Amino acid sequence: MLKHRGFPGRLPGTDFQFTIRRANPRGVTPIKRRERHADRRPADREADEAFLAALIEHFGDEPFERGNLDAGRLSWLFGREVLPVDDPFDPEDYEARLVVDYPAAAAAFPDLFEAPE
């Protein structure tokens, strides 16, 4: 399992995890699309935005390997702002490749893409 050096481990000051320490010996947690409902807590939305910002800062528009990125956190963005690169995509593979979909990310999280004044 690839460890993404320099990627934040969690949202500062919270328990929202962004990476895992080691591979799961009982099997890989699959990435699956989770529905984000309008009544989600602000803290959950903040964690999604911070995780997406870290993905953009770390990988830009280049494909990246799932590696030690947290499957649960990826699942909140999967199928919308984060898309699979490989066809067929194996959601239980640490080597599965993903990419940030910039148009979808800008639509869902416009504050990340506003020009500084």
C-alpha cells in the first residue's frame, strides 16, 4: 500500500480521518458512493471540503493511487468530485487510481475555487 507522504492525516482539531496507518489484514475497505443529504452536519461538510482541498493541493488534476487514503472519506466524494481512472475499477484495491473532477468539485465546493482578492 502506497503511503502518500505529506498528505494530512486528519482534519486539524477533529477526529475526521483522511489517511490510514496500515493496510487492513482482514481485507480492503471498499470505496462506494455515499449520498450527501442536504441536512448533513456542517462539520461533515467541512471535512469533505478540507479533504478535497488536500487532494487538489497534493495531486492537482493528475491521477493518483488510492494507497493509504481513507475509504470512508473518499466515499463521500466518490462518483462526483473524485472519479475512477481504471476501467474496470476495483473498489477494494489499494492500487486503484482516482482523479479529481475539477468541474464537479467547483460546482459542489465553489469556495475552493474562488480567486483571492
